[in-house]
Amino acid sequence: MSAEVLKYTREQVEQMEIAPGTEHEKLEGWIPDLASDEDLRIALEKAFDYRGDVTLTTKSGDKIEAYIFNRQSGATLADSYVQYFTPKAEDKRRLSYAEIARLEFTGKDRAAGKHWEDWVKAYNEKKAAGEKNIALAPEKLD
């Protein structure tokens, strides 16, 4: 079996390297309506992608401030769960979808407004102003 070698022009390679960015929803402060099982599933998928803390209120009334880092969607809400970290406990926790009554996107979205193009623009502005020893660095978290 022979391997086919693909040849690209420099322009084609440059076009492939420029991929459009992902447009993130602005979820900070959002409290989704959880009228159906599907509403809850959709909201928890968004919470998984969210780069900030959420507040989960259980059906028993407990409030949990958490960062959701994993989820497992099963056939039923009872078979589905989220895994999260909370500032009040060192270990990972797990909560069944069936136990969730309310979800709030309460924490600051750490990924909001952080775009590569913004960083490059800031770097180029510093360079054009004659600054030395400049580098792209992440913004400090609050």
C-alpha cells in the first residue's frame, strides 16, 4: 500500500491554519427554566461547558456552589449525574440530575472575553509603542 503525499501551496496551508473561533454564549447570571427533563439536560450541558461556578439547588432545598467538571447522561434523570468541585470540600462530589430543582450560573465566566485576537492586538500595540520585554500573558483572575 502506498501513501499518497498531499502537496499544498503556502496560501492553502495558511488558510487551513486560520480557523474560526467558537462563539460562547453569555451565561453568567442566567437562571434557566427547568420545566422539563430536556430543559434540565440542556442546562446541565451548558453548565459543563461553562468556565465558572454554578449554584445547584436540590429538591430538598440545599444550595451547592460548584464547578461542574464532568457529567454522565443516562436514560433517565436518576441514571444521570454531574460531578463537581466545591470550595467547601476537598474531594470530588456527585449529584443525580433527579435531585436538582434549580440551576444558576452565579460565578464569573473565566473564559468570557478572552480572545486570542485581543491578546495579539495588545501585544502589537505595546510593540508599536516601543515597549521592550513584552510577552503575551493571561489576565489575572479576580
